[in-house]
Amino acid sequence: MNISKSDRIAALEIACRAERDSVERAERSGNCIAAAINRNRLEKAEIRLSAAVDCRSSDHQ
């Protein structure tokens, strides 16, 4: 089963939102280690999202 590019991008946007929420929760609770880990996970999720958007954009040119 293949996932469409727009569905993949939507899923990656949801993943980014979840990671961003995790960072905020960890920071609010004062858990610096969890916040650092979650920031790293957020960065990776944003890279994956950016790559998916770039791939989709290049398909439309």
C-alpha cells in the first residue's frame, strides 16, 4: 500500500506538532534532559517534513 505525498506531508506535520508539544511540556516541567531530547527529535521531524515538501515541490516543476 502506497501513501500519497500529501498524506505523508500531513502525517509529518502532525509528528512535528507532537514533538513541539513534547518540548513545551518538558520545558514547563523543568525537565531539561527531556527537553533537549525532544528538541533533537523535533529537529529531525522538521528535516523530514522539509524534505517531503521539497520533494513534492520539485515534482510540480
